[in-house]
Amino acid sequence: MAQPSKKELVGTLITIIRLSSSQGALMGHAVAERVGLKASHSECLDLVNLYPDLTAGKLAELSGLSTGAITGIVDKLEKGGYVQRERDTKDRRKVYIRPGPAMVKVAMLYAPMAQAMERLIGTFTAEELRVLIDFHQRAGGVITAEIAALRKR
């Protein structure tokens, strides 16, 4: 049997990436549903976890939501204990959005998948991991640029 061509491999990889993206979004939706949040709230929570010095303005920029929508989401998440607002000690005008105590409920729902992914990732060699990291970093840059371009159109 002939090996797939580079064009076929590229097509297969693009399909797998799209599927993985959809599966990730569906996981986020399932977690949000389980804790009584909207999917956009779950995505915002993920961003709060990923960015330690996240402000509402940066969250709006990253999520593509308006600052007004972000204010409403953060208010709801704060009321539920999922996030807390913290003023910058040097610049009191700056407010960071940090994980709150209720975030533990969300983390517990993601824990089995995180552990399974860690086991899977552990099966790759260091060199394979470097390639995967490089690919995902560069792909993230492409996606970020395309999101910005789409918003400008």
C-alpha cells in the first residue's frame, strides 16, 4: 500500500485539528452546563486560568466580546465565586480578574481529561514534544491573526 502524499497528510491533519477544536469546545460546553454557566462563561474562565494578570479589557480582547458583555460575565462569575476582582497594588485603577474558590468545581470536572491527556503526552519523546509545541505555538499565531482579520472585515 502506498504512503499518503504530503497533500493528503496535510488534509488529514487539518481535519483532525478541526475535530479536536470542536471536541474542545464541546467539552467546555459540557462543563459549563454541568455547573450552570453559559459556554462563553466557561471560555472566559479558561482564559482567566491561562493569564495570571488578566484585566477585563484584555479578556474582552482575547474573547472578542464587548467590554460591556465582559462586565456582565465577570459580574456573574464573581457572584458565583468562580472569579474575584483584585486591584493592582501599584495602580489602583487596574483590576485583575483572578480564579475564585468555586473554580475548584470546574477544575474537578476537567481533571480526568487533564490526567488522560498527560498520560498520552507522556508517550511522546522529547523531540516529538518539541515539534508538537512548535506546531501549536505557530498555529496559535495563525489563528490569532485570522481572528483579528475576521473582526476587521
